[in-house]
Amino acid sequence: MKRTVMFLLLGPSLVALAVLMVAVAVAGPVDDAFVALCVTASFLITLPVSAITGLVDGYLARGLPALLRAFLTAAIGMTGAIGLVLTLFKMTFSPTVPPEVMNGALCAGFFLLLPMGLCSLLSNDDGDRRRPAGCAPDCVGRPA
């Protein structure tokens, strides 16, 4: 449950906060409609990428240590964001992607890099603390 909350609420919220700061720095506080549009679009685009990244992180949590999993999850989230932006552009406008759109997709991916790694670290489930000291990892009451 903790992984779901982290990846579906905290991840897109952190991306929206970063986009808010950049949009206010670029447009200034005068153009509030542009800033609101950028923040809303970034939250809605980040939500499906973050959900898929959360599922992959849950799968990777079974066999990888937390730090390695955080780096892999961040890279998967970044790749997913770049792929989503490029796919949406290609479906909407043209089959060829200009360099400006490619740069924008890379920026979208970099905006998702840190929040996905942070969500992976914060959703780390350490189930060993609840298990008794002399218990095997695959059981609850059988001694090791």
C-alpha cells in the first residue's frame, strides 16, 4: 500500500512542483493560466508513467537491494516519460519528430528521474523487522 501512495501521489506531485517552479521562472507570476496548464499537464502525463514504474519497482523489490532498485526505477521512469511524450506527439501531429520535440521529451524524462528514484527509496519495504529473530525467511513460526 505504501508503494501505491508513493508512486501515484508523491511522484506526480513532485514533478508538478518542479514544473511549477520552472514555469514561474520562465513565464513569471503574470501568466497564471500558462503556469496552471503546465502543472496540470505534467501531473496528468506523469500519472500513468508513475503507475507503471511503481509496478516495475514492486517486481524489482523481490530480488534487488534498495539502492540499485532506486537507480533502475529512476531510469525506467525516465524512459517511460520520454516514450510517452514522443508517442503522443507522433500520434497527434506527424510521424517525424523534430529536434525541438526530442529535446522537450528529454527534459520531461529528466523531470521524472529524481522523483521516481525517491519514490522507490521511500517505498522500501523492510519485512525483516517484523519477523522473529529465529525464524526462517519463508515461514512465520518454523525455526531456521
